[in-house]
Amino acid sequence: MLRAVLSSAIRTATRFTNTCPVVVPTMRALSYKMSNPLPSSNSTLLSKISTVSGQQINTSVVTALTLFQHQPSRSLTKFSLNKGKRKSVRAVLKRFKRLDWGIWIRTHTGRNKKMFKKSKELRRRLRQHIFTNSTQSYLLDKMVTSFWRRPKHYIDDPYAPYHKRDEFFATKSKTFKV
């Protein structure tokens, strides 16, 4: 029912105003946490919609339209509601991988987009992974629990040769006698 009300409000807005139409994403966007206040230009647009159409728009429709203007929040849960434990940020676990010596790696952004335009050298470079810097690694370590910071052992792990970094003192696994 809410979708029908929203679509009728959007049709009214695009029919009676000279401004650009209101673009409403899918209904899934309502489930995100919202933090930013409504910009003043959108509130004037909503007031134009209600006065031009000759009837007042339901307040639930107005609040639903204002909710679509915000970015989703990917904040860290420090205390869960059930057990009071810290939770990992799921977006970090999807986008990054932690190597055993503490660095996080990620893929290039947009590496699978418009491949027909990219040269052979660029496509080869985009298949490679990127290291995060120390500030980013420290931040990502804080965003996940200690379970994800511990070394993981997988069968036929493609990252197995990269989990060791013995050429540096801080990350070497064996002690050498001097």
C-alpha cells in the first residue's frame, strides 16, 4: 500500500512541477539507518507538491520520501542488544581480506566494469590486489572482532604464499641467532 501511495505522490510531483522529478529507490532503502537531516530544497519541493495538487499529502508519505534522501550507515555496533558483545561490520568482511601478518588487502574498485574499453595491461593490473596503508589497517582491525584478526587456515588457500612476511623484523615468524 505504501508503494502505491509513493508512486501516486511521485506522479503528482512530476505532473504539476517544473522541477526535476523525485527519484525514489526501492523500498529496501527504508531499512537503513538514517542520520542526515532533510535538505531545505527537498522540503520546499514537498510543500509545492502538496499545494499544487490541492490536497494535503499524508505525513507518512512525506516522511517516507525524506528517508530516501540519506546514505546508509555502516557504523560499528559496540554493544549488541542480545548479549552486549561487539559486532563486526559486515561490509568490511565482504570487501577486504586480512593476511596473517596484519595487512588488509582489497580489489580495485570497478574492476569488472566496462572491460571492453580497457587495455590488456590495465585488465591485468585490475586483477591484482591492493594493500591498505597502516591507518586503514588499524581502522579495519577495530571494525572487526578478534575472531577475524586471528589467522585462518583454509584448504587450498590461494593466499597461502602471502600470509608470511619473513623479510621484515616485525613480521618474521622465526627468530634467528646472531
